[in-house]
Amino acid sequence: MAKSAMIHARTEIELKKEVEEIFAALGLSTTTALNLFFHQVRMRRGLPFSVEIPNEETLKAFNDSDAGKGIVECKSAKDMFRKLGI
């Protein structure tokens, strides 16, 4: 099917830049990624991911990790398993 519909949208400059870098790493153009998203919405008859308001515990975890709190750095998978006690 010919692609002839145009989509015009505004977004934050930095968000666009970061997302386009991710698309490039995945080998996708922004157009291809948007078409993939649209196909998934059509196929699922809704968003292809859950959209939820995070609970307090999750918000705390987000805020803590953004602030660098409670982060455990591991040098390897073996180091990670050791620190997890596995």
C-alpha cells in the first residue's frame, strides 16, 4: 500500500534526538518505527504496552535510581550473582 498520509507532531528536541539514536541502533528510521507502532496498535486494537500510573513504591524506586541511590554496580555476571547471593 502506498504511503501518502503525513503526520505532523511536536515533541521535545532532546527526546526526539535520544529516540532517534535508539531507532538508529535498532536499524530503524523514525518513519519505520512509527509505522511499526501503528501496525501494532491496529493489530492489538490498542496500545502495544500497558499505560499505568506508577504506585508509590515504584515512584520511589524511579526517584532513587535517578538520584543514584541504592544502585549496586557489578563488574560481571559472576559478580552480580555473588552480590545477589545466587
